[in-house]
Amino acid sequence: MPAEQAAIILSYSVNYFSEMPVDSETPTDPSMTLEVPAIATPADLQPVTNALIAAGIPMGDISIVRESYSAQALRMVIRLNRPTQSRISELIDVANNAVIADGKFAVSTLGVAYAASNCLSAEVAAREAAMAEAQRQAIALADVAEVTLGGFITVSSNPGWNYLAPFGDSVCPTNLEDALRYGQSYGFQPYDPAQPVEVSVSVNVSLTYEIDL
């Protein structure tokens, strides 16, 4: 179903080699030694924030935190209501162009998270479809094996939403902040402008039958 909310996740790391000396003769030349950049702070991305505000994003919908893996990397999250492909692509271009123009950071990762308040209805529909398909396949297998299906012994299902969580992806993302929290650091799907902006779910159903020979 169409997503009602979206979060664009951008990760920027300090560009270590923006001023690499070009006249060094050997790898041991002292001029090849680069100082470790200072710890990155949210203020370093102010040009990006300004560009996003100019593009119509409220300041309260932009958050910046330091990445856990490096003191020289920052994560920016841009929240958006009623997202569309064109708007998401526009904001990604605005942010990245501002970073390129500033020259201090390099883009390292990019992802999105989606949420829809009634996504549970999609899970119910997917489970019903999966159950019907599992029964159809069971009947077909029984016909080939020339046996008769009895009653169910076990029935189980496992939903999987379009984000990756550290302990599985079985939680319906009805709230954008929940989707961000479930995704954690590296579980967000890459943004593909060719894909619809939607919350989707797949459900695996496993059936075990008694068999009458």
C-alpha cells in the first residue's frame, strides 16, 4: 500500500583526501601524512540543512547524529509526509549537491524507511493469499504422489516487511519512528527511484498435513 510517511537516511563521512598532495615522491614522504580530521558535528552539515529548508523541509523534520562507527561521519534523517518518488529524489539531490558544493564530506550510504498506519490490513491480505497458495500446492503435490491429504498437523506463518531489523522484520511499520528504530544502523532498504513508494509485505506459510495412503 502507498506509504504515508518516509524517512530519507543519508550518511556523510569526512572527505579525508580532498587536499591530497600531488607532488609527493615516495609513500614515505612526510607530505603524504594527513592529519586525522576533527570530530564531525551536526553544525558541519549546516549548508545541507539550509538547502533542505529552502526546498520546503521544516527544520523539525531534519535530524543529524554522529554515526556509531566513526567520529568523522554523520547521519542525516529527513522525514517526509505523503512521500512521492519525485519528491524523495528531489530532496536526495538537494542534500547531496549541497554536500558536494561544500566539499567537506563524501556520501557513503543512502536508504529509505516507509510507514503506513493501516499496514496490518496488507499483512492480513498477504497471509490469506499465502495460505490459499500453500493449500493449492499441497493438493497438487498430493495428486502427483497419489495420496490423500488428511487434517493439518501444523500451520505457521512468518511476515516480512520491506525493511531489515536486527531481530527479524516481522513488525508492521505503522509509525515512522518505529520503522527507523527497527531498521537500526544498517537495515534500511536502498532507495530505488524505479520502485513504488509503498509499504509492502511478504508472508511465508508452512503447512504440515496428515497423509492417507
